[in-house]
Amino acid sequence: MGGGTGPSVRVEVNPTLLNSHGLTLQNIQSVLSQQNAHEPAGQISDGTTTADIVTNDQISNADQYEPLIIGYKNGAAIRLSDVAEVTEGQSNIRNADI
């Protein structure tokens, strides 16, 4: 058997740090979902034909995720890198090449 998995960004959250800032995994999930929305940005039309304007706002590298603001505490921004280790890896870490 052979094969491989695609690249992925892994976010390993430290629950103690997350809790110390008064945040939850839901806060992180919400921010990550918003950053990876892949939706039409609008439409363009010439009167007879209409087309969606599609942009790819997805981020794909660990260093792009680290500065994301996941919340605020006492007016200071809490960034993903403050509560989690963000690394690049494989989408399925349990696959093994045989």
C-alpha cells in the first residue's frame, strides 16, 4: 500500500493558557472558521450574464495563523500563538506508508 496525505496546519491548544485568558475552544473555532470562509465576494453583471466574484481568503501557513486575534483581556489582544502551538504537518497524522 502507498499513498500520502495533503498538507495541513495543526493547532495544539494549551487548555490552561486558554482558560487563564477566559477563552474557550469555541472562541478559537469561530476565528478559524471566519478566516477560512470561501464565499463569493460579490457579483458582476453586463445585463445579460451574471458571474460571482470569488476570492480565496483562506490562509494556509502556520505563520499566518499565529497572529490571529482570538479575544481580548483587559483591552489587550490575545493571539492564537499566546495559547496554542501552530505547526505545519500532514492532514492525517495517523496514516503510515507501508
